[in-house]
Amino acid sequence: MAGLGVRLVRRDGVLINLDCTDYMIQINRNVTTIPVPFTAERFGGDLNMVATSRRLNCIIKDDNCPDITASVTSALGSIDFSQTTLGFETTDDYSQITPILKTRLMTGDGGPESRTSLSGSTLTVNARNADGEEVPLTITFNSTADSGTDSADMGIRIDNLSDDKGSTLAGRVRTLIAANTTWSALVTATLEATLRDTGSEYSRVKLTMVNKGGMGAITASPIWSPAGTSRVPSISSFTGGSAQDCFSAGDKVQNLLGSVANNTVLGGVGGLLFDSATMNLDILGNTADPNYVNDYIIGLQLPYNSFSGAVAGTTSVTTPQSYTGKNFIYATGFGNKSKGATSNTQDSSIEFDVSSKYTGVRGTVTSLEFKYNAGNTTYDASITFQPLDLILGV
């Protein structure tokens, strides 16, 4: 068929490619049926409550390593200036764990910190160079002048920003990182909207390692060193990044076992009710080191052949009708009319986005079965994927 194969999507964006022989899509509408006495008629109540699952039957086999080229990925981290850092306060014996609630950071957003109170704080990013070596990069926030704008140690003046909003500070940081050739050779910076942002605000600076692969022994970062007693923005340490892109069948089975048999959400992934961006989220819960939740499976991209958007043709051998590859979707939501084939416009190769209903199916794997016969180099697998628009958990 056109397009790509079946793919499970992990929270860190890594794809689990599957060679599936067949699959079953099950949908059950919860329609309450009430028989009418004497007349043998029936009437029902339908509140649009649906239960659904997808069962994939696949063959797990060794990768052909010379043909594998696209699985190496970059590590990602971020600084969220819309809120303070997250974490847990614990007693020495861990008998009591108290979550630190999320609160706003900047006074312009209703928080306690201003441009001047953050002056003197430093941000350290330990980047990975092409040889896998650690390269420290630092930013010192000040009230005097920008400095070292093309070096590893950079100063950013923030007292002259137009306001005390997190999105304004994030935009300034992103601009100077992008303009600094030393930084941008190792890290790329982009802006993202957070759940707390409104309108055109983008308060999260997403950092992506230029050199792909895992972080290995490189010191965890970003690290924020506050000035005095000032609050710390929400930091997500660099995680993800895949250095190994070729696996045996047994490796793949173990990876799936590890991802499904023991995993945590630590927050929420997905969205409910409407398509408004404010209703979609990917919140990593209260932890300073979220490495161990990256392999949580959050999506499925199951492709099919479509005539939508294809080049017109005929059914003859000389000019066959061509296909385009699309992913099956569940366009849920009250009153959503964009749910058929003509509304499914994204190509099957589209990057999965957990905040969108049109890049694949949101959910997670709820059941795994593997069968192995002695002497074989392959495994038979049966995978049950549970579509879920929003996953919340610990």
C-alpha cells in the first residue's frame, strides 16, 4: 500500500515500526435499548458513548541494519517561563511526599517574579557535540547589557524588556540563542505555547540537540541557578535521543515489554471536549528528571490507501488510479463534522502530534501477547491499542 507501515508513537517522539499481517478495529456504541410491551417495538437512548479498540497481529523480526537510517533522534529539553518549577518535597525516609503546586512565574502573568528579580540568575545547558562530548553553555541574565552574543558564555539584558510576561522573556532568550553561532551549532531553540498561554503567547523555549543520539554520561540540564530567593522556571531536562537504530527481533520484544509492563504517565496527555488549543495538553507531572517516562506509548499511526488528494486516473492497466497514504483517525468531539475521508488531509508520513486528532489516533497499548517457536528468528505478536483522547495518571 502507499505510505508507511504501522507505527506506535512514544511520548518522546520515537516511532516503533511494526510489520503487521492484519488488524481488527472494533467500535461499540453504547445505545440503551428498551423493549415496548405488547407491541414488540423497541426504542433506544443514544448519548454518543463509544467504546473502541484496535488489535494488531504482527511479526516481529530482525532489522536489516544496512537499510536502517532514520531512527536516530535528538534529545529534547525545555524552559517554561509561564510557571515555576515542578517537583516533590519529601521527608528523609520518603514516608511523606508532598507535591509542589504549579504557580505562575512572572508578575505580568500573575506570578511573583519580575525582570529585575531574575537579574543575576544563570542558565546552563550541557550540550552534546559531534564526538559525544559535553560542552557547557551558559546564559547570565543581567540589567546592564547583552554580552558574548557569539560565545558559549552569553549575557542577556532583561530589565529593558517591554513587560514582565513569561512569553516576552522566552522570546528574548530564543532570539539570542538563535543568533549565537556557538549555541546554535549545538542547540536549536524554538517557542511553544503552554497550557497557561493565551492568544499569541509562547512561553516555553524548546531546546533540541543538533547532534543526534542519546545524552549518555552528559550532565543533566538545563540547570537554572536563581538569583537570591527568586523562583525557578519549570525545567524539563534533556531526554530522548536514540543512538541505536538497529534491533534484533528479541530486542524489539524487550523494548515493548519494558514500555508496557512498567510505565507511568506522571501528568496528562491529550485533550477533551473541543478542538480549542486550551483543552489540549502534554503535561509532565511533578518530577525534575522525567527520563523514565519517555517511552510511554501515546499514539498509533495506522495507514491506509486513499484516493483523496491522489492523481486522477482510470482502473485500466495503462493508467491506474494512484493512491495516497493516510492514517486512520478518530475525529471525536461534540458536533465535529470534520470526520470523514475528505477531512483526513494529512499524509501518512505526518509527524504525530498528541494535541491533534488528525495525525493519528491518541491512546496507549493495553495488551501484549508474544508467541515464539523454537528455531525461529521471529516472534508473533498481538497488540491491543486502546484509543484515548486524554490519558491522566501517576
